[in-house]
Amino acid sequence: MLHTLKKHFQKPFRTLNTVQISRESVLANLDLYQSLCLNRSVFPVLKSNAYGHGIREVASILSARKLDYIVVDSYYEALEVHQVNKTRILLMGYTLPENFSSMDFSFITPVVYDADTLRSLGETGRKMKIHLKIDTGMHRQGIYPEDVPGFLSVLRQYRNLELEGVCTHLADADSPDDIYTLGQVQKFRQAIDTIWSE
């Protein structure tokens, strides 16, 4: 019975699901966010196939705007975006260091989560900018604020690496006034202060 069903559905099959993307709406939304964040850059996040909307399609639309970065989760997504949009890419997903030797970093800035990854990137000898992720309470990825001085000490060993940005992940970002969120913001600011003072 299962074999019969499988064979049956191998024939052309049209679903009811249709995703329609409005170029004007995507650009209007981006412009609105940018207007609300004066003197700051908005980095559109296109991970997970642009959240199901088509990574190549959305990246193509975004080529109409000058952006500092487009954010993706994986190297494969970075390659997809780069084929249709020449904006620099922030690669925020964890990448196994063994893959660094075969990656093209000319259009990618990696987010670094630990000192081992930092060392692996440094040992490639390739000049690149990096962003550091601080774990302020999401407990998924990143270094703890108290480990920032040690991370910076390792970074100083690699003249080919430049710390360009720092980020964190708010566990409850939809509740900006929540005490947990405010605590994360405070830890993040402390980490930034440590970086500035080093």
C-alpha cells in the first residue's frame, strides 16, 4: 500500500500553497525600519530560505537598496545570496572550522562564538573582519561577558583578523521591558564597555 501511494505521488502534483512576494512591500518595509533606526544600519536576515519566502527572490529585491550587510545562517545560503546580490554577507550560523579552508571569505564576515573558532580563522592567514557573539542569557551560542578579556587576548595574536561588530541574542525580544531582557541588555553593554576599554 505504501509503495503504491509513493508511486502515485511521484506524478506531477500541484499544491494549494502559493507564496507571492511584493517587491514594493519588501522595500517599503525595509525603508520603514531604516527610518525608525536613524544613524544605524538595518541588516535584513534571509536565513531559512528567507523564512520561506525564497532567498534568491528576496535577495534580488534587496539589491535595489544599499545595505551594509545581508544576514544568513549558512555558507550555502551566503552563496545563494551572492549570486544575485553583491551586498556583503554576515554569516551568523556556526560553521565547522574544518570548512574554512574551502570557503571564500571575500564577501563574507563570520560571526564568531568561541576562541577555538577564532584561532581557526586566524590560522587561515586570510585578512577578514569578524563579529563576536556574546551570550547574555540565551544560552545557545556565544562567549560569556566575563570571558571577553580572554577572547580579546587571543584576537590580538592574529593581525589578519579585525573585530568589526558585536552582537547578542535576546531570549524574549518581544518583551523589551521584561526584567530578563533588561538584564541581557545590561550584560551586553558591560561586554561592550570591556571591549572599548581593552
